[in-house]
Amino acid sequence: MIARRALLWLTVSAMLVYTLFPFYWALNGSLQPAARLFAIPADYWPWPPSAESYRSVLANSVFLKAVRNSIVVATCTTLAALAAGSLAAYALARFRMRGQNVALGMILAMTMFPQIAVVGAIHSMMTALGLYNSLTGLCLSYMLFTLPLTTWVLTGFFRGLPRQLEESAYIDGAGPWKTSGM
């Protein structure tokens, strides 16, 4: 029993080292002075640590603009996907309609569709709409890929909520928009 437990912990430790070592190595490389970065033998512990790399990256206005754009696009895409996906998911989870399972199957199939296959069509659409090379175009193109998965996941979430919770909200005077979380 003890040998088995020791083998388990040895395996878990080896997997942790294997998984976390790339992160450690990236951090180690970022703290190395530029002159020692490709030194042989490699320094496994940066001494003295240097913030030179961080200073040069944060002083670069192009990098800061890219970070800002990434934050804007990620935030807008997430909020828009949650807003649209929650409405679709609520309808698919709570209301019985013909073709509901087919619609859910198509939504799931869209998440499995290779994204590279539609890049040309998205490029043509964004160019025709005048959204090429804009944050709005980038948000919309990301929405095409995130919305099906968001709808699929939220449908399962809404199905898991007890109907009694919704009914008690109606009794307390909440309307359909309040009970759906909007």
C-alpha cells in the first residue's frame, strides 16, 4: 500500500514538473540579462535577475497598443457572445419547439467545423462591409466562432436550473426578462 501511494505521488510529481517546467523556463528566460540568454551551459537560476526585458517590452508603444486591442476585442466578444448566446440558450432550454434537437445538433456541429475553412468567406464579408482591419470586424469574426459554443454550454446550464426557481420568481412579480437573467 505504501509503495503504491509512493508510486502515485512520484507519478504526480513527474507530471507536475513536466507540465510546469515550460512556464518556469519562460520566466527564467525573461529574467536573464540579454547577454546570458543563450549562454552555454544554461543558467537554471537567473542571478542576478534582470528586468531589462520587461522594461523594453513595456516601453514599446506597439506592444501596448496590441495589449489594449486584445483587451477590447476579448471583452466585447465575450459580452456580445454571452448576451446573444444566453437568449438563444434560454429559448432552446425552456421552450419546446419542433426541430429543437436538430438545432442543437447543428450548433454543436458548428463548433466542430474547422475555422480555416471559412476564413476566405469571412475576409470577403469583412471587406465588403468595410470592416477589414478594424476592431469591430475582429469582434464580429470572433463572434462567429464563439457564439455556437456559448449557446451550447449555456443551454446545458439553463436546463440544469430547476423550473421551481423560475416559477417562484414569477410569483414574486418578476417578468420573463428578469427570470431569464437579463
